[in-house]
Amino acid sequence: MRISTSMIYDKGINSLQSQWSDLLHTQQQLSTGRRVLTPADDPIAASRALELGQSKGVNAQFMTNTGYAEDRLNLLENKLTGAGDILQYIREKTVAAGNAAYSDKELGYLATDLRAQFDGLLALANSQDGTGDYLFSGYRSNDTPFTGNLAGVSYNGDHGTQTVQVSASRFMAVSLPGMDIFGSTRKIDDSLVQASTGTHTDGSANTGGTTLSGTLSSTVSTSQLGHRYEIIYDAATPGYDVYEYQPGNPSKVTVATGAASLASLAATLGIDLQMTDSSGAAATPGDGDRFELFVGSPDMFKNLGLLIDSMERPGPSGMAGGAVAFGLNSIDGAIDNVLKTRAQVGSQLVETESLQTIGSDLDLQYATVISGLMDVDYAEAISNLTQQQTYLEAAQQSFLKVSGLSLFNYI
């Protein structure tokens, strides 16, 4: 094969450029700390690193979501703790109200205190997070969940639960429907009915020792729950007169007059009533005998309104007769429901801690594997760089020698 001068130069230049390219590649590896600078360097490692990087990014987002869920759950826990403390305080004051030595004026002071607690409890039920979303409105986070006062509180939210995805298969609830916490505190059963014997219309004791009891009617509706009644027997009619105490209304509201029998009141009150004597047999009360009837509700605010109103306007049986028992049953149901909800939130908080730990471990694992695939081995790279420098210098010297060969040197 004929070797021309131009071929010698071309081959020499190509060799030098190849050596420079290898040297530059190694220098870039050292300066970036990456072994795989482009997918062409190691297609398998590059594709695997890309897949792991995506998994690492998803895991990082789940960890961010878990942190948000933890913050929101801590806020819920704080508000529920406050609600529980207020309910416990109201319970203590309700027990104190059962002291027969308390005058109507002193009961009024207790009622004033509990009115403030009622407002505080309502404010907690309307709590917001840092972005202004309501915690207990369900999906309707922009709507105030509870509106009203002692005379009646309405729920404006829904029964939805906001969730955050904290893992590939886990959506965690970060809000609670207020109705489930404050509006479903007691079961709808006969425990809602609290009947008690009062005093005669002239202030003396009822005659005959007749007592009143009641159970929920099979046809009772939700509108018939959450009421407080006074029942008076009128022998002249004869029949029963029924009046209702409504929080916020200073006058008693007439519900029925001259009802021929207690059975006839069942459709009106939603309660099946019975009058019995000391032996348990059916009995008829004396003229002017009065009785008090509390019909509770699952709604905590409605029950508290009846309790506070009974302190401001004691009924025929007084506080110790029926109001205190009704109040304690209602408050205990509310406290139990709050504690149950707190237990649920606490369980979720434990889960977020576990998820954060798992997420951190996965993040470290992904980073370690990606590093093994992509990071440069500095000892090997420095050795290669030194070797490539030697090769380059040899190529430069040899090219210099070869390019210096010419017959013109011998002319």
C-alpha cells in the first residue's frame, strides 16, 4: 500500500483528536462526579437510573404529602382536644348544678358560664387551617360548617372526607365531617328519653306518687328529637296539657291541651308515655300534677342548648330531678364521640410517622443504587486520566517525529 504524506498527517491528526476526546471525557467525569455523562456511555445503567430517579421523585412527593397530612392531623388533634376539655368542664358544672342548695340566681350564673363555653365549642367546630379551609366542613371546606346559637345550630357542610395520597395504595383522611363529631354523639334509642316527676302547680309535691316514663315511638322522626316538655294533668278536662321550653324563647310554647290520654300524645311527641304507681301498675295522676320530659338528640349542640336553658329556667322537676341526668347522659355521649375521633386521628398520626420512616429509607435506597450506577470511581478515573495523558503525549511525540520525515531534508 502506498503511504502518502497527506495520509500520515490525516492519521496523526485523527489519533490526536481521539486521544484528546478520551482525555476530555475522563476530565468531565472527574469534574461532574458522574460516570455516565450521556446515555450512550452506558445505555443500560442510564435507563435504570432514569427509572429509579422517577421512583425517587414519586417517593419524595409522597413524603411531602405525608408531611402535609401530619400537619393537618396534628391540627385536628389540637381542636378535638380543646373540644374535649370544654365538654369536660361543662360536665363538671352540670354536676355542680345538681346541688339542691343552689338558688335560681346561682343556677343563672352557671348558665352564663356555660353559654360562654357553648360559644367556645361552636368556635372550635368552625376551626380553619392556615389556608382558611374549614376543618369540619367535609368537602365544602370554604363554607362555615356550623351557624346558629343556643336556640339552634345548623350544619352547612357535607359528609365528605378530604384525603391525601401518602403512598401508592394509601389515601389518608385529613378532614372530618363535623356532623359525625358534633351531630352524631348519641344513638337514637330509648336512652334519649328522660322523664321525671315534678311538683304540683301549687308548688307542693305531686299527689299519688305517680311517675312518668317513656320510650321512643316506632314512628318518631328526627324533628321530634331534641325537645323539653312540661306535662300537667287537668282532672277537669280530664286530660294532659303539654308545654315546650325552647332555648331562646322566654315563653313556654303550648304543644297540646286536654289530651285525653298519654297514648294520644305519641304521634305529637314521638314518645310512648306511661304513668305508673309505685308497684308499676298503670295509674292516673292527681289534678295539677306536673312532670318533665327531656327528649334528647344525637346533636350535641341541641342537647347543650336544652341543658343551659334548663339552668336558666328550671322546670317542674328542678335541676336535680331530670335536667342533670339528661345533661350528663348527653355530655358523656359527646365526650365519648370526641375521644373515639381522637383515637382515630391518633392512629393516623402513628401511621404518618411510620410512612415518613419508610419514605426516608426508600429515598436512601434509591440514592444508593443510582449512585452505584451513575457516579464515577475517582481512583479509576484518575488512573485513566494519567494513562490517557501518557498516551496523548506519546501520540504527540510520535506525530512530531513522523511528520519530520521528508526527503527534502537530504537535498
